Amino acid sequence: MLWKDEGRIHLGAEAEVRAGFWLGIPAVKKIRMKRTWRHPDLDHLLTRRRLDAECRSLRRLVGCGIRIPSILQLDRNTFTMVMSKVDGEPLIDVLRAGISDDEIFSEVGRVIRIMHRVGIVHGDLSTNNILWQHGGTPALVDLGLSRVSTEVEQFGIDLHVLEEILSASHPEYDGAMTMVESGYLSLDIDEGPAEDSSGGPLPSAAQVIKRLQDIRTRVRYHG
Ligand SMILES: Nc1ncnc2c1ncn2[C@@H]1O[C@H](COP(=O)(O)OP(=O)(O)O)[C@@H](O)[C@H]1O
Ligand SMILES: [Mg+2]
């Protein structure tokens, strides 16, 4: 048996996630479920698109220094993906427990920038999809809504999603987003400007943060 099941760890609207071992390696199995309220053909298409997006982005992120799951097994017919288990607790639980490692938010910003520097927009940067481990670096999971982009707006929106979640769900962490931004900006200072991707030049960290400010203003005035 390739897979040894250890039970469910998450049941969301779209997927069930189970913990276990794959050939003895600590792993998780993510099974995307059918949504019966949607036309089966459309459901099939959208589910497969998410599975493919998740795999494509995880592959593109290999070797860039972010902790992400490795894909161990993929079944496109049953929409099932087995991946390595990444260590850490969902950031939502860490913050709700009141833990305040100084570097959490700046590290999160740094990791998001590493992802953006290879042209990937996560698409769902919630505190459920960032795992934190004390003394380590944040891990990113759940890339089913991710895409490859060179558009500054897309990267700005990625950060804005996180900002909205931080202020709505974790308002006690005053200044969290300022620290995310400083971590985000720090990477370009350390590593230089982002490289060109095949689709054209990627925006710099400063350009993305500037756009984030514009998005914030836009949302404030137009809802
Ligand atoms: N590779 C992984 N390693 C460890 N935990 C994981 C992994 N993938 C998912 N999880 C856990 O399962 C939860 C749900 O997985 P996720 O991919 O976010 O599914 P959903 O699309 O339903 O939100 C995550 O918030 C995380 O806590
Ligand atoms: Mg998720």
C-alpha cells in the first residue's frame, strides 16, 4: 500500500484533506470534491483547472527557497493529490492563540515576495493557507487559485486579500500589514530587482506596494 491513512485534518467546501504516510513519508492527501449544485461538465472543468494550477505553481516554486509541499502523486481523474506534509500550524491558529513572534509578519511578507518574484500570484492568501513554525520560515499551501502573471495589479490584489483578512480576523495585531510590507520590500534590497519572466518584466516590490496603496484607496472610496 502506497498510502497509509491517519485520518481527516480538514473538510472544506471544495476539498477534503487527510493526513497519512506515502511510502512512509509524512504526507497529506487532498481530494477535491464534486459540487453537485454545479453542472457536472463545468464542475469538472473548474476542479481540474484548480488541480492543474496548484501543481503548476508548486512545480514552478521548487528550488526558490519557500517551504511548499512536494507533489508525490497525482490522479487527475479523481482530482486527488498526495503531497509531502509541511511542518507548521496555520497562521490563523497561531494568531488566535495570541502568539507574537516578532518576525512572523515580516517573514510572511518576505515569502510572498519570493513567490511574486517568480511570477506567481497565490490567489488565496488567507491565514489558513500560510503555515507558521516557530524558528522557521512560513510555508505556503493551497495554490489552486494561483496563476502566473506579470501584472502589478494582480500582485497588489494578492497582498490586499491578506490585508483584509488580517484586519477583519486578527485586528489585535496592530501594524501587522506594515510589517508584511517591510518584509516584502526587504527582499529586493537584499537580492536586487526581480528577473524577467518569459511574459515580460515583473514589477518590483516597490511598484507592488505602491499599487497596494492605490487599491486600498480605491476600495475605501468605491467599496
Ligand atoms: N502539504 C500540507 N502540509 C500540511 N498541512 C497541509 C498541507 N496541505 C494542506 N494542509 C492543511 O490542510 C488545510 C486545508 O488545505 P487546503 O489546501 O488549504 O484546502 P482548501 O482548498 O480546502 O482550503 C490547510 O489549511 C492546512 O492546514
Ligand atoms: Mg485553504
